[in-house]
Amino acid sequence: MASVTRSISSLYGVEARRRNPGPARGGGTSTEDWREPGIGDEASDISPTLLRVRTDRVMIKEPSQASISKAVEVATLAGGCFWCTEAMFDQLKGVVKVESGYSGGNTPNPSYEDVCNGDTGHAESIQITFDPSVLSYADLLRIFFTTHDPTTLNRQGADVGTQYRSSVFYHNPEQERTARQVIQEFENSKVWKRPIVTEVAPYKEFYKAEDYHQEYYARNSRQPYCRVVIEPKIAKLREHYRERLKQ
């Protein structure tokens, strides 16, 4: 776990700017510079930016294992901005597909604007289709718990609100057991100085996000947010999990 500790320490502390400039929560008119917190640091109180875009969406129901492949499983995770999490998990061997969307809420077919308002109960999430013979669910979760801060309640860095909570939405009892075991493993090893507050909840549904959110980093890698926030995370992922990466 020593290498995991080093991974966490170096993944945080990035000078960054929250997504694209625009109206901020709380009545502000632009984003401010912020730094993602390191272990033991206090997070910034700067509010996240809202992107005023609304399009039609189709709900993606949980795929049955028989309908896709007996060798493939599905994981649904939330760890802050889905632009970041999608970009990182796309890099891993054994990952077939990653989609950005919304899980854990009560409002059918929410838009990005709805979720950002914080009233739907959804978290920005990713749905990962993966081959467990290449990447186990337990190892996928270990990477998840080292590439975001699972100790900050309802926030990641400057992104504040329940939509940015840390969550594992389990698809079956085995995934639930594995999630709780991995969390206990991290707690026992004191990888994080503060207690892990990740929600472990049953999967209900996954609403795929608007098209412009999908493969955001791959299609917008020259954008400032991608260069300043996402690329350092990917660089550290490559440094510490090189053997897990696609060629």
C-alpha cells in the first residue's frame, strides 16, 4: 500500500481552473483559481460552474450480463467531475467502454443543468463496462479510491454539492461485499488521513449524459480545463499504474 499512498499524495495539489468560465453557484460571475486538496488539506469553498445546456437523453438501463457477454461486467462509480473519471478509466486495460451520466437520484431523465442545481439527488457518474479476467472489480475500486479524494463529503476540490459525492453503486451483492472490503482495506492501512465517506448504495438506474460530455477529454484535450486538471491526473495514473494501461 506504500505505492498507493505515494499515488494519492502526488495526484492532489494541482493548480486548476474549474471547467469553462461562466456563472458560478452563489451568484458569482466567473470561476476563480483553485487547488485540489492534498491529504489533510482543507478544500476550497469556491462554487462550481454551471454549463447552461439542455438536450434530450435516453435512460440507459442496467445491461444484463447475458445480453452483452458472460466475460464482461458493469461498474457504476461517482467521484466528482465525470470528465476526469471517464478520461482516467478509459486508459485501463480490460475496460471496454466508459460512459458519463447521472446515478443515485430521484428525477427521471435529468439534464446536466438539473443535476448541477443539486435538486435531483443524482451524482455525476461513470458506467464502466470491463472484463474481470483482465481487471478485477476489486482492483478497479482500488484505482478509484486512489484517483479521487473519498474523504470529502459532497465535494471534490472546488466542485461542491451532492452531485460531486463519492459513491459506489453496486449491481449485485458480490459488488457490495467487495466495495466494503476495499474501503476497510484502505481504512486499516491509513492510506487516507481522514475517514472515507464514500456512499455504497444499490444501483437503480444510469441516465447517460448529454453527447458533449461523452469522451470529453478525447475530443477537447486542448481546452484549458483538460490541460490543467485532467492531464496531470492522467500523467500520475500512467506513472503509478503503468502496467494497467492500454498500449
